[in-house]
Amino acid sequence: GTATITATSVANPTKSASCVVTVEAAFEAQTFSKVTSTGDIAVGDTVTLVCTLDTGTKVAGAFNSKNHYDGLDVTVSENSFQSLETMTSFTVEAGYAEGTFALKDNSTGKYIGHTKGTKNYIHQADAVSQEFSWTVVIDDNGNAVITNCDATDRAIKWNAKSPRFATYTSAQTAINLYELAA
């Protein structure tokens, strides 16, 4: 919080000085570990989207005001990384149908999905519907295949051209899913 500190002279009480001091809460980094099995994902988990670039740098999703999930550099250590204050994490919830999941953005409280009829973007909504439900599979390369349940079956990937996480059908890089360590 904020406090005003005042020092007053004992010898001459008419002499004093004041300053305002603000103490902010320390940001506590959280460790996320790469999801290596579909069985590791359950309702109630906290997860985030991550992409490893050709340079070896990892980027995690960071929601911006344009309704996009841009990339944010993250530091990797021992197969996990420390979250940054502006990194977007999601709560895994039950999806529209059995066996599907919804991803609720912890910064906005809204669900993300690919709205049928749009080509590229991840959109947000207040409630879960078919367009805002996903299947999650970990492929043989250890990548997360997060596929929308609408008729387009688009997967979330990293688009290096834009750059951002999106559901484009070309020029995309596979992503990983990281889970908050217990």
C-alpha cells in the first residue's frame, strides 16, 4: 500500500519533511511444466500456450486489447519456465460435449474459441458453446494439438508472420501446452 512518512525535528518541531512511499506486492513466479500426455489435462487445471521458435526462444500467449494472443518471451529452466506477470493462463473447464474442454482466460474471465465463419482469429465469449470447445491431443512429437469442435476443426498454432497464436490454416508452427505445477 501507500504511506506518508514524516520526520520531525525534536530540537525544532517546526522543521519537518514528508515523503510518500508505495510498497507493491512482490510478483511470485509460477512454474509451468510441459504437458506430455493427454491424460495430464483435467478440468480445473491451469495451462498456457507456448511455442518454441527456431532460435530456441519460447513464447507464451499474452492477451492484448485487439482480442489476439500475441507472443511474450518466457525464460526456460529445467524443462519448465517461470511465468511472467502479463502471460495469459487458462483454466480448463468442461466443454460443450463429453471429452471436450473449454479454455477460460484467467485475465478476462472469458472463454476462447474459433468462431465458425471466421478464418484466423481466436475469439472470446462469455459462455461455452460448440465453437468454444476444444479437443486436446499430444502428438508423437510432443506437440499439443488443440482442435476446435466446430465444423472447421481448426487447431491453435503459432503464426510467425503475424505473429500470434491463431487458427490460420497455413504458415503455422506447432505449439506446446504447459501446466501449472502443483
